Amino acid sequence: MTQLERCAVLFVDDDPRVLQGLRRMLHAERHSWTLQFAASGREALACLDGGSFDALVTDLRMPDMDGVELLTFAMEHHPNVARIVLSGEIDPAAGFKTVRCAHQFIAKPCEAGALKTALTRAFALRRLTGDHRMKALLSRLQTLPSQPALYTEVMDAIQSPNSSCRKVGELIARDVGMTAKILQLVNSAFFGLAHRVGNALEAVTLLGTDTIKALVLGAKVFSQFDSKRIKQLGLDTLWPHSLAASQCARTISAAEKLPRQAQAEAFTAGILHDVGKLVLAQNFPETYADILQRAQLRDRTLPDLETERFGASHAELGGYLMGLWGLDEDIIDSIAYHHGLSRTAPAGPVAIVVYAANAMEHLLSAGPPEASTRSVDPAVLVQLNIADRFAQWEQCCRRHQQEVAEHAK
Ligand SMILES: [Fe+2]
Ligand SMILES: [Fe+2]
């Protein structure tokens, strides 16, 4: 690893024993990581302004400048830096304040493994995009816009005395932006859950109605897409496509008899796989409308056009954002490579399922099978060793689709 590729982390804590502990804990990483330590928020500001860091790991409660102030400064002035809270803070009001300025929250005291994993994941994201402008944009995003009708339904359900946690969870699980945000929050150590949560329904159930209310109504963790803009962009199909792809992912992973955890991750990655499109459509509406239109002419693929304009495709940008928000690696890879799985070696089972589920959904929604084979690249199926199974999966998914349609009658 060259000096330029070294990953640099700034740790901030007013307790010198904590900094000393971190120094000892990460001693083995000194050859590949540059570690710097600051004893106050003010000292950290000077370090940030004078250096180049990949991650900032800060305490919350500090005398002269607290962690929220420091994180907000970093978000505004050094957006390329991943922002991680390392705190023993258990006051919910203080914790909720970090929701809008930190990417991840790790509980103090922490195991060396948890910290190393969070940092290694943050550094690994550099493979997905090196474009500073896009990284800065993704790093500043606090919410992802939701489908307006679903957003309204969730708001109504949260405020209704008759709604159950399950009902709210089921609604959130149908939306791309709300699913992403709720998984970021539930997996942050602030809520103190002992295990990783891979799906939105379980997340809402574990957090409970009161916490969800405080997050949604108080911390405003959800937002909605401008409905006029959705029409202008022709994005109406994004949400149904994502939901249907997640159902295909569930059917395929069940047919493959993947472990339960992997099936849940495949379902979640299915709903989130096109999250990067939301980001691009929201932030570059005119340019992205033009790109979507050009992609329909079919002389260039959408990922190619996006890469030419933004330095990375919606798949890579979506994977980057979900990684920054601390989602699991299998989910990140599944999102990042759902258009170019052949580039990863070797592809994990969840990523293969999501690649197939996205292709399958395009195939199923395009009409009869013989008219819609364009969505699947046979060479990639052979390369992934799933050419035979893909036909079986297609049968399972078509059967499931018919059952759902029957049920809806
Ligand atoms: Fe996509
Ligand atoms: Fe897709």
C-alpha cells in the first residue's frame, strides 16, 4: 500500500485514557492506517482543516465543543470524511441529535473488532467511487425521498392510535428510502440491539412505536419525493419495480434454500438495489431525466451513461451510500454490483440472487417470456454458473406473481 492509499482516521475524545486505549487497540493497523488523535473539538477542527482524513471518530459529550457541533462542521466543510460517533451516551435526546449528522454510532466501551470493522468498511467503499463531488453529496444526505403516497400512509399510520407496529413496519418495508433509513438507525449502536437487523419490518418491531414516532415526527428521518418531479422523470415505476424485485429475491433465495439471514438480506437488497437512482433523480433532475431518456434509446446502457456523467453508476453510488450508513457488506455488494456482477470475484450468494432478481423483474414485467429475453445476459448467467437454475427461478417467480394476482382479486 502506498502512502497515498493509506487510510487516515481522526479520533476525538476529551478523556486522554480513551485516546490512549484507542491508540493501543489499533496499534497493529499503524502500517496501513494513519491515526491522529485530538483531545477536544477545537483541536479536531484544526486537524480537519490542516489534513486529509477518510474518517472522523468522535465522542459526543466534550466541554468546549460537543460531538454534534464537530460532526456538523465536518459535514459542511469536509463532507468526504465518514462521520462515526463513539460514545457511551445513553440519553435518547442527545442520541437523536446525532441522527442528522453522523453516519454511524458505535457504543463505548467498544470491542476492537467492532471499531475495526466499521472503519474497514468505510475505507472499502473507496472502491465504489473516487469522485469527490459525488462522495461529498452522498456524505451530506440525511434522508432519501419516499414515494409520496406511501409517505402519507406511513405518517397517517404513525399518528393513528389504532395502528399497530406491524402495520407501520409493513408500510415502511415497501419503500426504498424509508427502508434504507430505518436500517441505518436500527443498526446503529445507539439503540443497543445485540444483533444486526436486515429487514425493515423487524427493525420497526424492535424499535417500537414510541421510538419510531420520535424519529419520524421529531428527528424527521423521512422525506417525500416531489410528485410532479417523479412524473417528469418517468420514475413512477421505480417503487413497484423495487418491491417486485425484492419479492423475486425472496422467492429465488428460498428456492436456493439460503439461510434465513441471507434470505432477509436478499429481500432487503432487492428493495434497495436502485436506491442510487433516487439520489441522482433528486439531486440532478434535469441531467438525470436526459440520461434516462437516452438510455431508453438502447444504444448505451444506463450504467454507462451514468458513469460517464457522474463517475459511477446508480448501482455503485447506492452501494456507497448504504455502506456509509453502515449496512452489511452482503447488502452493499448486492446493490453495488446488480448491473455488473461479473466484475466481482467471487460473487456471494446474496449478490447473485439480487442480480438475478433485478433481471427477473425486468423480464416478468416486460410481458411474455419470448418477448423479453433482452433483460438477461446469457453469458453472465453462464459465468455465474446459474444458467440452468435461472429458468427454474423464473418458473417460481411467475408462479408467485400469479398467486399474488389471484389473492388481490
Ligand atoms: Fe439498477
Ligand atoms: Fe433495478
